[in-house]
Amino acid sequence: MLADHPDIRTKGVAEALAIHPFMLSWWKKEMKDRKLSDKDAVTIPAADLAEAQAEIRRLEKRLAQLEEENDILKQFERFVAEKEQRRSKP
């Protein structure tokens, strides 16, 4: 099952399936407790999985880039505020 893969987070799988992570966790528990069988599980083709993983990597890189840009803007904001503060002192 995709949600049991060690390199894939439950939250990511739930988002890809457009369901709440709690629901997926509950289903995983049901499978573990043998209340659901493997025949009830949905399989995803390997090509789709690879495509999804590539998209996740792309989005993680973009997130890192945006976080870095945000940090730079915060530093600049502090710099400008300090400069204004020094200017306003008699």
C-alpha cells in the first residue's frame, strides 16, 4: 500500500487523494487490525507514483526557495527599520 511506504508521508498521500490525513490513518489502522482487506485497497500505477514524487520534489524545492526569499525580505525590513530608527534619533 502506498501509504505504508517508508519514504512517503501519510499527509502527502492524503493530500494527493484529496482526503483528510485522519481518514487515511484510520484506514491504515483498520487494515492493520484486519478489519479491511487488501482487496479493498486502491492501487496506484508506478508511473503515477513516480510522477507524484517528482511533483512533490519540485514543490519542496519551490517552498525552500520561497522561504529563503521570505527570510531575505524580513532581514531587509529589519535593516530599513533600524536605519529609520537611527535617522530619527537626535
